[in-house]
Amino acid sequence: MGQMTHASESHTAALEQADGLPDKLSQLGNLYDTWESVIGKIQWIVDITDKIAEVHPYAKMAWSILSFIPKAFLAQVERDRHVQALLQVIHDAFDLLATEGLALSMNSKQKEIMLAMLRHVCDCGDFIQTYAADTAFRLDRQGSGSSQILGGVLKSK
């Protein structure tokens, strides 16, 4: 009985945290929309300079060193976009599960598929939580607000 109560409390806590997820995703999406033109210009500069640096081996070597920071920034932006898309997919999966009467109309094979999907969603959630907490694999974005936006939803273990 105690385990059932604990599971119910965990389930309720997870649903409460997931409740604010669409607003958090919207805020994060707006943040990326704001920076989209700047990111595009940085990408353009990097692409042009990559081509110019091919003129001379010393220029190429110097650019490979100087371009590390903008290329790392652009790679991080792309990873963040993928994580944001994954969060949206998780939200959509929970929307599907919340469809009224869906669970009652499923046969046993469909329920097995749904349970496998839920396990996968939980694995994705664990990945995102680890990704958000691991500072070795992300830039310090305290000033950008994305860490603060997700702070209420993604908490470190």
C-alpha cells in the first residue's frame, strides 16, 4: 500500500512539472527566434571565412584556431534545438496519452506499444535532465535565460 501511495505521489509530481512545460517551451522558442538572425549571420561569417582561409596554409591554420569559439557556439545552438524538439515530442506524447477514453479503447498489443513509448519518453526525459545539468557539454548560458527558463522543469538529480 505504501508503494502505491509513493507511486501516485511521484506520478502527481511529474504531471505538475509537465504542466508548465508548454509555456517553458514557448519561452525557449521565443528566445531562439530572437537570436535567429544573429546566429545566421555568425554562420555566414564562418562559412565565408572558411573559404577565404583556403587561400594560404597559414591563414587556414590561424582560422582553424580563431574559429573554434564561433563553431562551438553554432554547434551548441544546434544541439539545443534538437533538445527543444525532443521536449516538444515528449509533450506531444503526453498529449496523446491524455486523450480521454484512449486507454479504455486499446487492446493489449496497443497497451504494450503505449508502455514501450512511455519507457522511451522517460529515457528521453532522463537524457534531457542529464544534458541540462552537465556543464561540460554546454556553454554557460546564464545570461541568455535558457537555463533559467528550464530551471523549473529540469532539475538535476
